[in-house]
Amino acid sequence: MRLTNDLRGALANEELRLYFQPVVDLASGRIHKAEALLRWEHPTRGMVGPAEFIPLAEASGLIHDIGEWVFQQAAQWVKRWRQELDPYFQVAVNQSPVEFQRQGRRSAQWLAHLKTLGLSGGALVVEITEGLLLDASPGVTEQLLEFRDAGVEVALDDFGTGYSSLSYIQKFDIDYLKIDQSFVRNLKPGARDVALCKAIIVMAHELGIKVIAEGVETEAQRDLLAAAGCDYGQGYLFAKPLAAEAFDALLVRQR
Ligand code: G
Ligand code: G
Ligand code: MN
Ligand code: NA
């Protein structure tokens, strides 16, 4: 396919961009973390989103080199933000099931690389989806444990859209649960989704898991989530995903 061929050249031609969206502590209103979101600045098509090209990257095997690039970029930026702004700042990177299952011995290389930058594993959060846990092979479990041992935190992305089962999150020692934006969208006083979000938050907290709400677009949504005890929010209300330099400027302004 044409786009897959172009994607082969995207890394070499430096067409990939790593954007960052703030993750805000709902109690203080401060930016504590960022989610790294990949973009492809295609020479003729303009900005291409990951939903379009990640599947091609997976099918072609290019996902592994791309994932490596994402990690390198994320590590470089989190180093800066930890050094200059906040020693506990974290950057979250997304891993598709295909990537995560092949992570294997790369974990050791990642950790070694973080170490050369003077960073601990705790500088990173890895976002995985429920689907990965559903057919969890011994390799997946092992990988999760390896991250845990190294202090890398794990977030369960898009929570509520898959086969959300309480047994997974209990079994896999997850650090964060990200409530999918489809639940946040309909948050209005008295709406059923308020009860749903509250229940998710209470359950997560009982299990020692922190909660991030995605797709927060209005102050009303933010206030309902904060009142429900949600720890973090992410969404256009705070900022859309930003180019690294713009995100950097945002962080400097909050210092
Ligand atoms: O930012 P946007 O809505 O376009 O992201 C769409 C999807 O792409 C999200 O579900 C996100 O998890 C995924 N995604 C974004 N960046 C990356 C990445 O670096 N690697 C992988 N595997 N998925 C990503
Ligand atoms: O990794 P994940 O599947 O959670 O990807 C999050 C996606 O949601 C990204 O594509 C990001 O651009 C998008 N997004 C982030 N904030 C908002 C928001 O407030 N509203 C909507 N509609 N989308 C958002
Ligand atoms: Mn995500
Ligand atoms: Na998500």
C-alpha cells in the first residue's frame, strides 16, 4: 500500500512528531504528567493521526522502530521537564498489544537508556489497553512485572470500552485507570454516567489505583469528576495535544 511505503520513509525523513497533552491534578489544577501522542507530518497529506497509520505500522512491523523512536523522544523530553521544572514529572507512552508483546528484552535497554539520562523508571508510564490483558500470555504478565520492578508505571487506557472486568485490574497491578472519554462526554448532574464514573473511581481507589478521566472538555465535567474524587483529568478544557516546544512553554508558564 502507498501509505505503508511512505511510512517506511517517515522515520528516516524525520516526519514523525511527538505531541504532548497535559494530565492535570484535579485538586490543584497543576500539570503533573503528559501523554505522548504520535503524529505524522506527511509531505503531501498533511498531519496524519495515529488511528490511521498505527494499524499500517503494526501490519508492516514498522511499529517496533516507531515505538523505539517514541521512547527516545519521550525520554529526552521528560529528562528536561524533570530537571528544569518538576522532579516527579512523568510522560506516558502508548503501546499497542503488538508492541507490548514484543517489548521483551528491550525493557532492559530502555532502563539502561533512562539511567544514562539520569532518570529512574518512574519517569515513564506505559499505557496499555484492556485487550492486551484479556489474552494475557505469560510474556505479558512477565513484562508487566518487569516494568513494575523497574518503577515504570502502567496505565489501563480506554477503560470501559473493552471487556472491562474487575478481575483483570486486580490481577495485573495497574497504577492508573483511564476512564474513556465516551463516559466523560455525557457527564451532567444526575446523568447515569455520573454514577458510573463514581463507581469506577471508588472501585479503583479501593484497589489502590489512581484515576485519570479522558476527554474533559467543560468546567462542569471537571467539577463533577473532582467532586467524585477523580485524581486527574485530561482533555481540551486544559489543552489539546501540543507540539513539544508548545507544551514546554505551557509548563514554564505554570512554574
Ligand atoms: O491523539 P489521537 O486521538 O489521534 O490518538 C489516537 C490513538 O492513537 C490513541 O488511541 C492512542 O492510544 C494511539 N496512539 C497515539 N500515539 C501512539 C504511539 O506512540 N504508539 C501507539 N502504539 N499508539 C499511539
Ligand atoms: O490513547 P487514547 O486512546 O486515550 O487517545 C486519546 C485520544 O483522545 C487522542 O487522540 C487525543 O487527541 C484525543 N483527545 C484528547 N483530549 C480530548 C478531548 O477533550 N476531546 C476529544 N474529543 N478528544 C480528545
Ligand atoms: Mn492513551
Ligand atoms: Na484512551
